[in-house]
Amino acid sequence: MKVVFHLDLDEEKILRIGLTNLENLRAAKPEARINLVVNGPAVKFFRKDCADEFLTRIKNLMQAEVTIFICRNALRAFDIPEEDLCPGCEPIPAGVVALIKLQQQGCAYIKP
């Protein structure tokens, strides 16, 4: 099973739902290849100075082998330097391109 989750809004409610979806999938299907693509204003939630509640959950997901891709275009648009990202997040040139490639590789698309 391969899946890509997509977060693009800076709404805490959506972030909480998305993180819970990721955690639930990892618990139900430990063998799944899980990716998260973050673009748009949602990149703000993946800074290392973000709320502890979110940072802890993000770090736990990465330890559980969830790959988190962060759009460089969005980082530039919101003046967030890559060094301000939560360690382990992987900057990529364009989130939309990554979404297309992952779906072409057979990933199911989920948008909380």
C-alpha cells in the first residue's frame, strides 16, 4: 500500500485531522509507504519553532518512516528558510510536481 497525504492550508483543525489520519494509517498498516506533501500556507506548521503539540506528532511520524516533503516554492512565498524546518522534513522544488509523481507511482491521494 502506497499513499500520499496532501496538506496545503494553514488551518489547525485540518492539520490535526491530517496528522490523526497519518497516525491511524501507520497503526493499521505498518507496512504502508506513507508520504506527506506540504505546500501553500501549510508549510508554516512544519517549522521547528511550531507548537510543541504539532512538532511532537510530526517527529513521531517521521520516526515511524513517514516521509514529509515540503514545497520550496511555498517556503519562498512565506519567507521561511529551509533551516527553519523541523529536522527530517525534505524540501522539494514543487509540491504539485511531487503529488503528480507520487500518484503516477501508484500512491493513493488523500486530502484531509
